[in-house]
Amino acid sequence: MKKILFWALAIIITVTSSIFQRQTGPTKPVRDSITIAEQEIEFSLRRSFHRPTDAPVAIDVPDENIDGYFRYKRYPSHEDWDTLNLVRVGDQLIAYIPNQPAAGKVNYQIVLQTEQEKVKLTAYPITIRFRNNVPAWAMIPHILLMFAAMLFSNRAAIAAGGKEKTYLYTLLTLITFVGGGLIFGPIVQKYAFGDWWTGWPLGTDLTDNKTAFALIFWIVAFFKTRNNPNHRTWVLVAAIILLAIYFIPHSLLGSEIDWTQEQLQ
């Protein structure tokens, strides 16, 4: 009964941390509402899109007296803002964000207007990143293995706190973490953005960097538990670090094309 409760607790912690990470990441759409012409307009603005087409950002606006425009420019860049009218399709006004190469980013801001007023959907530009499609055979194992690694990590921490043997849970954490983070992770990265690795020393991608950082502690924990199946200190440290970095938003400081450097060439 105690082990069932321990597994239930590990699952709850894992699911909670995973949901938090997905809900706070830079690819999550921006959802809000504004009021114009005494009407509340709800919207969802994309921050990630699969190439190779322009990215449609649709807003439900049945009132044909309301139209609008959007301004955009590549990010980061020294370019001037371009402005295009929104396209009405039925009850929707649509902004088509111009397609970019994989890892290309665009800042955009949408404005709705009538003859009497003009309202920005957001006070600040939204950044959207374009990426290539990732095949299911790469994405699904990556997600499942990373989820399993987090689950085994939490279970290992509970085992350490509950005076159970920690070796098996540490071994399972390391195997799934290496599979999800160092095998399928770079494969997903290569398909989506064209690079195998964009963390240190090649870049600043926090997803890659935190994977490498956490892996170091789990390697140490593995050797500690291999010599002593009841070892606790390094298991707890490694599990706490992995849980902490799960609260760093996914894809933060991820792959991007630096358009400022291109303009200097």
C-alpha cells in the first residue's frame, strides 16, 4: 500500500510540473480579450508555427464594421516595421505572418479599428518562431522518455526520503533521461530547427543546457548508488535539480536566426 501511495505521489508531482512547464513556455499562445465597439473580442495569438506556409492568426470578429491591420518585422533585426491589412474571411479577421526559415522569428502586433476607435490586441509585440515539422517517430519517444525520466526521478527522491533502495530508480532515471534528452532530443531539434545541439558551448538554448546540467548530477548519483544501493544524498540532490529545472519554461532562449548579423554581411 505504501508503494502505491509513493507512486501516486510521484505521478502527481510529475504531471503538475509538466503542465506548469507547458503552460509557461514561450511557445504557448497568448490568450486574452479586448473591447471595441462595445463588443468583447477574445483572441489567441500564435507564438509557434510549422513551416512552410505563412502563419495565419485568426480572430473571430463577426461585426463587419470592425477591420484592422497588423505590423511585423523579423526578430532580432534592425528592420523597419511593415504594415498589412487584416484579411476578412467570413466572421474572421486574419493576419498572415510571412513564412520564415526554420528558427526564424517575427515580431507582430495586431490592431482592430472602427471609424471611431482603434484598439491594440496587446500592448507589446508578440514573437512567433517558425519550425519544421517533426515526425511522430521522433517526437513521441522524446516526450514519453522525458516524462518517464521525470517520473522515475521523483520516485527516486521519494525512495531516498522513505529509506527504500534507490539504485533501480536511479538507473531507470538515467536510462530514460539519456534516451529522451540526449538521443531523441537532438533528433527533434535537428528536424525542427536544423541543429543537433544549441546549448553550451554552441548556443544559449536553456533546454539543452539544463538537460546537460541535470545529467551530470544523475551520472554521479548512478555511480554512488551502484556502490551503495541505499545511497540517498546524491539521489535527492539530482532529483531536486531536475524538478527545479522543469520549472524553467521549455524552449526558453531556444534556436533563433540572428537577422542583425545577416544584415551586416
